[in-house]
Amino acid sequence: MNSGDDIADPLDSVPDLCVGLCRFLGTLAGLAASLGLFKVLAGRWGYSFETVGQAWQAGAKGKALLLFSGLAGLLGGLIGQSVGASIRIKNDQVALRINVLWHLIANGQIGWIGSALALLTLTMRDKNATIAFMKLHGLRFGLSAMLISAVGSTFLAPVIWAFLASPRRLRDESWRAGVTVISFSVGISIGLLQSHLWGLSMPRGAILGFLFGLFLIPASSHMWQRDQQMRFNAQRRPAQ
């Protein structure tokens, strides 16, 4: 029988845990599993990869297609997060950069998917036309919005890293003005690119992109600060 000293405390690895890495790998694995299974089953069962809405309305087999893909995504997400939790990040600056990048990408995708749907609705101005468009192109439209926002957020991340690496700059509130201007520029570029790819209203795309840039930094900053504070709290936990 093992003594108490031989039993590893599961919290021992928490100080080296990078929450952003866990969530990133979980999301990546979940999307890959879900979309991969959907594409395979859709091809075998005679459905188009794009017509998610039509598959749901196509009887029991169509519903099974979406449900199986959703369950595969959940399982893939759990596996991905487990892999991320097994990777120890000992450098606090590296962990902070990963957390910053993750929250910019995650919040960027959530914010821009909603903005892209608003852009589509404002451009078409017809509910039935919008529903018909989403049935035929909804998956591709959503994936393009996710990819565009992820690329834009990734370009923004190094700017944030540069300021977070310098405590003096971080204490000087003037840095926020420069970052905000860059965030606006990234947001407007995302809006114009989405509009160009799908033939939507360029002025409306620029306006929604501007609002997206206004939202991104405030929505993300408190989240990466929270994750980093959790890491510091775990590091200060007294050894048992």
C-alpha cells in the first residue's frame, strides 16, 4: 500500500497550466472532429457539405448527421483540452501571450460572426432572402467569418504583447489610445474583407468592423487578466 507521500497531488501541475492553450486545443480538436465527420457522412448519405439547414429538415438521417457531428465535436473538444492540460508552460510571459492570443481569437470570432450576420441582414433587407441564403451558404459564410476574424485578431495580438511585456508602458494609460486605433483599423479591414468576399455592403461592413474593433479589446482584456491571476494564485499556494 502506498504511503500518503507517494500520492501525487493533482493540483501540483496547476501553476504551470495555461488555460488559453487548453481552450485553444479543445476548440481546434472539436471543430476538426465535428466538421470532419459531417463532411464524411454528408458525402456518404448524399447531402451537400454546405446545406446544414436542409440536412436538419431532411428527416431522421439528416438529424442524425448533425447530432453525430455535434457529439464528435464535444468528444474532440474534451480530448483537445486534455492534451492542452498535459502541456506545462513554466514561463509566465509565454502563458500570458497564449492567453491573450486565445481570448482575442475567441472573442473576435464570437463578435464578428454576430456582426457578419447583421451585415448580411442589413444588406439583403429581406428575411426570406436571408434565410434562403443561410440554408445554401450558411456553413461557408460562418467559417469565412471565423477565419477572417481569427487572422485579424492574430495580427492584433503582437501589439498587445509588446505593451504587456513592459510594466512601465502598462502603467501609462496612453498606450490604450494606440492599441485602440490599431484595433479599429483591424476591425474595419475585417468588415471590408467580409463584404468584398460575399458581395455585401462595403460601407455597412466598415461601420460594423469599427464597432467590432471597439468591442474586442475591452471584452478580451479582463479575461486574459483573470486567467493570469488564476495562474499566479496557484503559484502562491503553499506546498502541502
